[in-house]
Amino acid sequence: MAPLLVGLGRARAHCVTPWHPGSRRPRHNRVMFRPHRDLAGIGVLAAAVLTASCDRGPAAEVARLGTPSPTPSPSPPRDYSAFIASVDALAAEALQRGPVAGLSIAVVEHGKAVLEKGYGYADQEAAVPATPETSYPIASVSKHFTAGLILRLADQGKLGLDDPLKRFFPSARPRIGDLTIRHLLDHTSGLTRGGPAPRAAALSVLTRGGTARAQGADWDYSNYNYSLLGLVIEQASGRDYSRFVHDEIVVPLGLTGTGYCEDGTAVPGRGLDYQSGVKSVSPTPYWTEQKFFAAGGLCSTVLDLVRWEKALEEGRVISPPMLQAMRTPARLPSGLQADYGYGTRLGITGSHRKLGHTGGGQSNKAVLARYPDDDVTVAVLLNTERSQARVTATDLEERIERMFFGLSETPTEDVAAPAGDLHRFAGQYGDGVRLVRVAEEGGALTLHPGSRHRPDSPLVPQGGDLFLDEDDPSVQLRFQIRDGEALGYGRYHNGWFVALGVRIGRF
């Protein structure tokens, strides 16, 4: 069956800074999805339309500089039509290039829907189209919900963030029982990364598990942290995790397409899941099995994800101090900062801060992004995954926001190398489970990934202590400097913090 290329949903017409598709591309790009060249025509049309309709003139410039305009006039309605056309073309290309059976996108600015659409199929065999109401497994975006529920219980006085696990599980092994809820929330527990972390495995960790690193000393993303938090929710609330989600989120917030969906549990609007081959897709049972519990077992819609983020901001889930804590990066005793709060990834697209979470199984399939300074929220959900995916939700999200904010298509502009000796960045770094080497060679930096599957790659300066992987421009390294030397780096993918590289030696 041919892909359904027409987007189904609602789109509102308003105005945005033009997208310029002609900015310079990197020489190599083996990983990032790129739209078809026909999108350039849409970008040019967008620039022409928006140049004619979005110029606010000198009064806007005066207001921007902080001086009141003597004769203020209301801003004209913004016209998003060219932006919407560009997103439609991007989605159509994604369906074909993946291939992807179906996806949904929501973009909201200042509380108003800019775009709410589904593309392709929720059930390809039955020709059921994807819509904004289609419910998808959201994988690790579930952590954003689990963290919110933990903080809600803290607001209710049913737990404290510095409570040790042994308060709820007296028989837990000392190494596990001494971990605090805070250690689990911000991934500083020392638990190993692992893969799937079903409920049964989390229970086993309590009595037979151990930590690979000292608690609170390092940052390492682990699904077990959030499966354990699911058990804490059950103990503190007296309800099953799935029931607590339903009672505290689904019902009061009206998130009718959201719920616990592992093991085939029904959620309204639930579509099928697909595995992508070279030229076609086929159904997969991957997300109907018990794999991730509270770390990744929820389903939701793009509309519900946007509503959830709005409810957080409006104080309908947790208190303002808890929301601030949720969005505060973790700081380690070494002085390094991990751009991850409580169930919240932090990142940046261009100069625009973003926060939220990403999720996937075999590949990234879900993202919820909130741009707090711009009052913009974006949600992208896919129903198709594959190893070495050609299309991911985070790539689409970043490209959508680059169009929306009028940024260059990709972050690939060369800038002057940072002042000072590049040797301060050189060294060996522990990046999760791998060792990475950064070398100064010929007045430039080179990344040696330490894997025969990935060649060495030049690091392109992006300004300050930020560098881009030339061979994979979706990856950036932001070095953290103290006393003129690099302590480590944050690794970002499509603008999202994903790992912390800790410098362990020079060479």
C-alpha cells in the first residue's frame, strides 16, 4: 500500500521568520535524515511570502530595544502557511525515506495550535490514517511523566527527594537501599546503563543488584532508575503504577489517549507498531511486551503530550518550586554539569533553549520539546523503528524548529577556533561505556571514537567551547572548562543532552 502523504489534522495560519534552505551543508552526513531537494522550493516560497508579510518596520525595532513606541499598533495575525507547507513536505519525505508507516506532529505557540496533524497510517494494513489523536508508545518520554508523579507525591508529603530506597523497601541490599530518590531522578545512582528494565527486573535489583559507580559521583542514564521509581510510586501511593497514572494524570487532565500500554494494555486510539526494512514496513510486537515499566511503558498522543507540558507549567501537576527543580541540571562533585534534570532532558537548538524528553527502542521514535523562552511546544511521534534508522523523531523535531525559528537548516557554520591552546581540550574521555579520544592535530581537533565501526572525525568549531562532529552533524560536544583545562564535555544529539564525557587523562 502506498504511503498516505496527505496530513490529517488541523493547522492554523499565522507568520514566522523565513526558513533559508540554502545554507552550507557539511561535507559528510551518514546519519542525519535530509529532506528531498524539492523542499528547497518550498523554503524559497516561504521566504518570499514571509518577507512580504512579516516586516513590522521601525516601531517593532524600537520596541525590541526597550523604548516604548509613541504610536503602538496591534501586531498583525501571524501567517504560518509557508511553515505548515514546509512541515507537510518534510513529513511526506520522511514517510518515503524511512520508510515510516505513520507519524504525528503538534506545534503550539503561546497556547495556540499552529499545526496538529497525522501523516501516513496508524494501521497500514487496514488503511487507518494517522491523526493527532493516534496513540503511540512514547518510550522514555514516559520518564518525564514518572518524574512528575514522584514530584507530585513529594508535594503531597508522601515522600522526600532525599529519602533512601530502604524507607520503602527495608529488605533492599545496602548498596541499593542507600540510594535516594534524587539519585534515581537525575541518573546519579551509579546503576549500570543496561537495556530493558521491566518491573520484575527492578524488583530483582532491590535484593540482588549493585551499583557500578559511587552514588552521586557520576551521571549515567539507566532505565533501572525509573523502573525503581515506579516501584516507589506504588509503595508511596498504595496503587499500581498504571492506576496511579490513570487517576492522577489521565482523568484530571483529560489525557484520554494516554495510559500504561505495555503487555498489550488497551489505550484509546492506539495504532500499530512497525519495523522498517529497506523498502517496506512490517508489524512488530516489540511494544506489546513488558520491557520498561515506569521507564518507558506509556502510550500517548501528540495532543496529550502538549497538554501535559501545559499542565506542568500551569501548576496543575506539581508546585512551581518542584517544576524548577525538575528543569535544573545535575551538578556533580567534580564540578561537571549534566544537562538533565528530573526526568527532563535539556538542550538547545540554535540559541533557543529546550527541555522535555526523547524516547525509542531500536531507534528514536518520540520527542516532547518545550522552548520556554519562546513559549513554543513541539511533539513528534513515529510508529516505525529500525536499527540505524534513516528517520528519527528528534531529527524531525530539530528540523521543524529550525524552520520555525528561521535558523539555518543544520548547525554547520564554521567559526574561528576558540582563542587559546586547543591542547586544553585534548585527552581521553570516559563517555558512558566507551573511551573516546580528542586529539589536537594540525591546529584542529579530531574525535577518535574508539570503535572500528566509526572512523575518526574532525570537530568543527561552533563558537566558544562547542564543537560539531563533521561526519555526523547531529552530534555536538560542549566542553566544560575549569582553570583553563577541560573537565569533560556534554554530548548532544539533535540539540538534546545524551551523555557526559569525563576527562580521565591527557596524552
